Amino acid sequence: MSHYSGPLLTLSTGTALLAARDSGAGTWTGSLDLGRTEGSAVLEADAWQWLGQRYAYPGKLKDRTLYYWDGEAFSAVSRFSGSLIKLVPTPWGAPTFEIDGIKMLPTAKESPFEDARRKVALVEPRGKVVLDTCGGLGYFAACCLEAGVARIHSFEKNPDVLWLRTLNPWSPDPEAPASGGRLQLTHADVSQAVAQIGDASVDALLHDPPRFGIAGELYSQVFYDQLARVLRRGGRMFHYTGSPNKLTSDRDVPREVARRLEKAGFKAELALDGVLATRR
């Protein structure tokens, strides 16, 4: 799917745009791609121009919602196909996303992009072939590209998440020159597709599955055995687990994961909000 290149509005940018028009200003300067770049909009009474395109002013905007131009008006970046999925702006620029109101990426203390960068650094992707099991918005992949990865293969099961990626300027585009042909994005369930990946064919792994209650198969011994098979000896994997409260969940998910990974042939230790494992 091709990536959207039009403006993205939040409550704050839309309000600022309208306030500039109402004050009689002829232009408004700011970012309409979530902080990636800045530019100036030419303001008219009934419309405004951005990068040579003309747009109607937005109607009522909601907080915690992103809006894109659908060809006729500004619509929320959200879809409902069994679950409500939406891009959600953050103070950091890079958005997170929610499924039925559950936030999929940590954003309380820092940008989800910076969070991804710290985790990616643990597997040292420069010059390596990396498997990214659950691509999400692609922040792991973007950080790998930034760090000089040789090639990264990302899998994403949810078609609505793939659609969100096309509207998110922080999500890497496999077809963009900046990707240099190094990013392969596949719409597939990695728990099944991993069987088609060759033995010891990847140098590093990034595994950021949904929580255990949603995707237990991605925490199974069978799946971890497959990850051990495709990763070369000495290769590193970062496995996000989150930090569920043992008192409320009655489980220690990170340590459960570490034990299963050890059984699969890894040396595992707790790191950040997950497990860092090395193939023995």
C-alpha cells in the first residue's frame, strides 16, 4: 500500500490553524506530519493550501485522535472491523495505536520511537539480517534501518495495522528510497510463516507480540523452538513482555518467557521491559 503524503491534524494543530485564520493571518507555520517537518499553510477564508494542495477547514476535532484528508474532508485515522483500531497522538511526535482502547506501545515517559531505539540497540543490528516478528507501526524496523541493518524482514498479521502504517509518517515505507530495499514487510501470521524461514538464516530477532491473553501462541514453546532454529548461534533476540503486576495477574510472564527460551536453546536474562536472549 502506498503511503499517505497529505496533512495530518490533531486537536492542537487544527485549533491553531483555525485560530490563525480567525485572527486574519495570511499564513500558519507548523508541522502537519507529527513533527517530522515544518512548513507554512496559506490561509484563505473558506480553505487553506499546503504543499500546493487545497483543503477545507476541519470540523469539530476530538482529543487523542488523528485526522487525515480522505479526499473530501478530514476523517479520523481509525477503523472498526471486529475491533476499533486507531492512531493516537503523543506529546513526543511519534504516535501510538490502540485496539479497543488498549494502548499498544509505551508512551508514559518517552516517545515510543525512542523506546524502540533502546530495545533495538540491544541486538546491535548494524550489518545484520534481522527478523521482526510482529511489525506493528514499524518502529523497530525504522530504528534498524537507522542503525545500518543489512536487511530486515517484518511480519504483521493485522491488515488494519498495515493501513495505519500507511498514514503514519513515523512508520517506514518499504518502497521509499530511504529504506534502500532493505525492508521487507509481509502480511502474515508469523507463528505460521516462521516454518518457511531457513535454519540459522537470521542474525538477530526482535519479538514484540501482543499480550499473552491475546496471542498465547507467540509465547509458546513450539514458537520459541522455531525462533531458536532460524537464529544463528550467538545471535541475539529482544523479546518484549511488558511488566504485568504479579499480584494482580498471579503470573511472572518475563520469567516464564525466560524459562521457555532457555529450554529452546537460548541464554536468557531480564532486560528493560522484556527478555534479552542469546542463541547458545
